[in-house]
Amino acid sequence: MELTLLGTGAPTGLPRPDCPCAACARALGPQARAATALLVDGTLLLDLTPGAAFAAARAGHSLAGVRQVLLTHPHEGPPVEVPAGLPQPGRVPDGRELALLTGHRVRALAMDAPGTGYAVTGPDGLRLLYLPPGGAPAGLEVPVEPYDMVVADVVGRPDALAKLRAVGAAGPTTDVIAVHLDHDVPPGAELRRRLAAAGARAVPDGTTLAVGAYDEVPDVPRRTLVLGGARSGKSVEAERRLQAFPDVLYVATGGSRGGDAEWAERVAAHRERRPGSWRTAETCDLVPLLREDGPPLLIDCLSLWLTDAMDAVDAWDDAEWADGGERALRTRVEELLAAVRGTRRTVVAVSNEVGSGIVPATASGRRYRDELGRLNAAFAAECEHVLLVVAGQALTLRE
């Protein structure tokens, strides 16, 4: 089964008309995207958008062979004149299946938001899932045979991909293509970086793909360290990296700090951002979690883990530090690093970068700064991917 993406942008396209934002200003030339529309084997058109016939011609195809036009959007789409010879666009009711004379079968999936999703099975048995903008499948049954390709709003609804993965509908060899791309993420390198973290990719308008070809499926890094200063956006970046995966265990190392209202507000803000399917564990006992199999771990953060570890060995006292405290801390850090090195889980860890600011006035403060710098460097050495977040912008240090 062959798929040509006549457009890959949001319903209004990218750049948005008359939008002055920085993302739209950069969405020029090959970064510009028309509204998403898919041409399957030259016979099935999913979503009729303005300029579809010209887009097909630019991609080296014609719409003359199209036998069925189906709509996915919650409305009937923008006012579009149906090109001569093209069937009138229609919609398959949720749960119903349409059999085409070409051998394709199209089943309509109910969404958790207005719109229609389509599962297309080609004459060769390969399976494609196409979801509308802002929608995720509703009521998926377990188990589900994995699709060969998923074409969806990965940026706007990463949880849709997480739901598909949770029931097996998206597996390790599923090619995930991001469409309905809008100005929420700057085009180019930043878009590619975010999609790669979700195990997805984007392609230019006019690209033709062979469903079932897995060569381009990106590998998701198993271990990632996200560094940054205070309020840099490091936690948001870390959470974003796992939004497309189900059953994430969020490991909060800071504890509840009973009676501290300001800390409680910080914790509440973090919880509000997380997907509802994520679980939370408040603990600094990271080694057992890393050693056991399970869903992805998000550890936030290593700097608070180090505070707890230094408390445990009384590292703040100079005499205790010299009389075994330093050795005890080194042992704890080595155990943690060994667990990270051997873990089979996907891990995203957050830590503070504190060595670039004011030198602490106390010996204990300088000790903590030095030990955190050592911990960050050693932890980073065990990770495939390391990021530094500055002013909300993620800079790749290792990939």
C-alpha cells in the first residue's frame, strides 16, 4: 500500500494566514505545509482540501483514479470546490466498514473528540490508521493488532499515541507520521527533535511512503538526562518526552514537605501538567525501580535525590564528611549509576545545573554544588541522550 501526503499541516495550513508568530515566520519554503490530505494507492482520498489536485500533480500523481473521498474533520471541511470527475466527499459512520472495488477496506473509528478516524486495510493486508486533528480513538479493545503505519496529530494529541501503544495498536515497528502540524512547535530541527522523542517523524508535503517499510522508524533513547537552571523549563521538557507513552511512573524525589504551602503549590502545578494515565511515586529509593522491569520512569529530580543522600550520610558536617561521609556518599552514587547502566526501562531524569551561578557562601553549599556537578557528569555518561534547557529552549548535548 502506498501513501502520498498531499498536505501535512493544520486545517488552516502552516504558516497560518496573517499570523505574526515566530513559528509562522519560519514556516517558509519546504517548511510550509498545506492542510493535511492523504492519497492512498491513487484510489482513496482522505480529506479533500483546497489545492488537492495541484498538490497531487506536484507529487507526480493524479486524482483521476480516485474512487472514494472520505472526510475526517468534525465539520465538512473548508468550502472546497470538488474537482471535476472526483466523487462527492462522504463519511463512514463510526464502527461501520466500507469495502472498495479496489480491494481496500475502510473502517471508521469513534473518536474522543468530534471527527472520524479511519483504519484502512490494503489489498496486500497492510494496515494504516489515520486520525483527525485533535482526536484520539475512543473505546479501543485489548489486544489490538499493531498498525503498520499511524498518521496522526502527534504534537497536539501525544496521548492518542500513548493510548494506541497501551493496547498494542502501535508497536516498535509501527511507522508514526505526524500531520495536522501547526505553529505550536517551531518548524525544522526543533520539530524533528520533539517527534523523535515520541518515536515519530514528519515528512514534507508531497512525500510518498510505502506502508510497512520500517527503515525510517526513529529509535527512542532509552536513557535521557535533562539539565537546566531554575525555571528553565527542564521539567516541562522531560514530561513532554514521555507524553506519547502509556503508564509512565513519575518519581518525585522531593517528598511532600508537610506544612510548606509554597512547595505544595509547586507539586500541584506539576501534577496538573501530567497525563491522567501516569502514576506517581514519592521516593528517593531509585535503585530498586531502575533494576525492575516496567513502564518508563520520569525522575524529577536528581538534585533532590542528592540532597536526601547527603542528609543520610550527614555530609553537611565537616567532621562527619571527613570521617566516612564522603565514602558513604560515593557508594550511594555508584549504586545509582550501576542501576542506570543496567536498567532495561526507558528513563528520563531531570537535574539542576547549578555550577554556573554565584559561588555558595558556605562550605556545605559549595560541597553540594561540587557533588551535584559530579553526579550530573557521571549520570550523563550513562545516558544516550543529554539535553540542556535554557530559557525554555532545549539544546542537545548528546544524541
